[in-house]
Amino acid sequence: MSNGWSWFIIIMTIGTIIALCWLLFTTARPNGKDETETTGHVWDDDLTELNNPLPVWWLMLFIITIGMGIAYLSWYPGLGNYKGMLDWTQVKQFEEEYAEMEERQKLALEKFVDMDIPSLIKEPLAMKTAANVFSNNCAVCHGSTGKGANGFPNLTDKDWLYGNKPEQIQHSISQGRNGMMPNLNLSEDNVKQLANYVFGLSGEKVDQALAQKGKALFATCSGCHGADGKGNQILGAPNLTDNIWLYGASLESIENVLHNGKQGKMPAHGSLLTELEVRLLTAYVSKISQ
Ligand code: HEC
Ligand code: HEC
């Protein structure tokens, strides 16, 4: 605030207080006398308007409030650029309270540092904190309820690309994962045959003649997906027999995967989150998938 405005506010505020005091004391004792007076107004023959001094308790209330106003203005910032004797600011109070809250939170979470995953799952505060961390860091890709979307795995089901043991989940979170389904440059025909075979593994109705041809070609795939198509968690190669599809449950979407390959990427969060947060999330993901 410029000096001019500052002085303007100071003079207006102090001037108003002085004017109020003057008004109060001049009206408290009309004509400087203590005895009852009338204003001279009379209605209905005998209804007289008196001009009594203000009752003492009423006057005291006024004086107290003015005193409080003056005390407030000397302690807190209110008079222009004057900072007040307490040196209080909104920002400082916010920062103090925020630091206090963080400290309290840290203390509350401290006991979770050495807890194992099954115990963490049973701690409501741990799970509540983890849910917040999940909303802020994971929900963009895996959805607010963890149910995922096309290309982003559902974390609440029984199907796992990389496994659901605590150490596997923790690895996925802290070090990230890179799915590598190569583009195998398959011919249009081979793509159709393989897609029919693969979709049929989940019990879907498919063209059996095409599927039989696809079965013969599946040797190219079994190195990663296993001879039975049940997948390989070390590579993140999905189980192709459980009718849970990362990239869509239709012949078309499977054909699309085979034509183009897919490289799903789970970003590493180890350097973005604290160690405790990673462990809380590990417990949280275990919990929502149970
Ligand atoms: C940028 C998007 C993105 C974000 C953010 C993200 N993920 Fe992922 N996550 C993925 C993708 C994509 C995969 C699958 C990787 C693949 O296809 O190989 C994945 C895989 C996973 C897996 C392995 C799933 C399985 O089936 O084995 C876990 C567990 C996981 N994420 C948890 C999390 C958690 C917890 C967070 C928050 C800290 C998070 N993710 C944040 C995209 C993301
Ligand atoms: C080098 C290992 C590798 C080979 C070879 C491979 N895949 Fe994959 N496949 C993967 C991985 C890893 C994924 C998951 C990709 C991701 O997470 O983004 C995948 C994904 C898929 C998907 C999508 C599954 C879903 O849930 O949507 C299909 C279908 C598939 N592969 C079929 C095949 C077929 C058929 C072959 C043989 C022609 C094949 N794959 C060969 C590793 C492989």
C-alpha cells in the first residue's frame, strides 16, 4: 500500500474513534447536568419524552468496545501499513498451522514405517492416507477406484500382469514397468488366425477353422505368453485365457494388438513418493484387489 493511502486510512480510523468518543461523552450527559430533563415533546396530553443520560452500564459497554478496538488496532495490522505489535500475518498463521498439521500427520504415520503389508491393510488411518496418495498419483491412469481403463490395468481384479505378491506390487510402483508386446510383422491372414485362436482360449465363440491355423502359429508367441497362453509375470505377458483384456475384449482389438504391438508403460514412482508412501500404496493395492 502506498504511504498516501496508508496515512489516509490511519487518519480516517483514528479520527472516527475520536469523533465517536466525543459523540459518546457529549450525549451521555445532556447539558452537562445529571437530573432528568424533558425534550419538551408531549403527546396525548401526558406522554412526555424525557432526555435522560445514558445508563452507566450502557456507557461502559461503549467504552469497553472502543478500548477493544484500540487494543486490536495496536496488536494487529489494521492501521495502514502499521504491522501491529504482535507482528501477526495471515500467511504466517497459515504456515504455522500447516507445519503443525504436517508434524502431527508425520507422528501419526510413524508407527506404520515398520509394519508389514497384511497389518497395514487393517489400519484405517494407513488406508485412508494411501487412498489420498492414490487419488493424487495413480487415479489419472488407473481410475479413482483403481478399475483401470483401456491400456491401464484394473488393479481390483484377480488378473495380474506382474503379480500380486507385496514385493511384486511394490516393484511395479517404485520401479515402474514396461510391457513389451512386439510388432511381429504378421500377415493379415496370420493376424486373423491368431486372433481367433487367442480369443477362443477364453471360451469365446470364434471361427474354428481360423483358430486351428492360429494354434499352429502360436509357437511364435509361447516364448512370452507360455505354451498354454497363461502368460508370464516376469515379462508382464498377460494371461490370454482368462477373458480379461487390457486392450479390449473383441477380435478387432486383439487384431489391432497383433498388427501394431503394444508397449504399456507404468512410470516409476520410487523417486516421486516417500518409501512409506510406496508401502502404503502396496498395501492399498493389495486391499482393493482382495
Ligand atoms: C501414466 C499412467 C500411470 C500412472 C500415473 C500409474 N500407472 Fe500403474 N500402470 C500403468 C500402466 C500402463 C501399467 C501396465 C504396464 C504394462 O502394460 O506393462 C501399470 C501397471 C501397474 C501395476 C501392475 C499391475 C499388474 O497387473 O501387475 C501396478 C500395481 C500399478 N500400476 C500401480 C500403480 C500405482 C499404485 C500408481 C500410483 C503411484 C500407478 N500405478 C500410477 C500406468 C500408470
Ligand atoms: C516378447 C514377448 C511377447 C511375444 C513374443 C508376444 N507377446 Fe503378446 N504380449 C506381450 C506383452 C508383454 C504384452 C502386454 C503389453 C502391455 O502390457 O502393454 C502382450 C500383450 C498381448 C495381447 C493383449 C492382451 C490383452 O489383455 O489385451 C495379446 C492379444 C497378445 N499379446 C497376443 C500375442 C500373440 C498372439 C503373440 C504371437 C504372435 C504374442 N502376443 C507375442 C509379450 C509378448
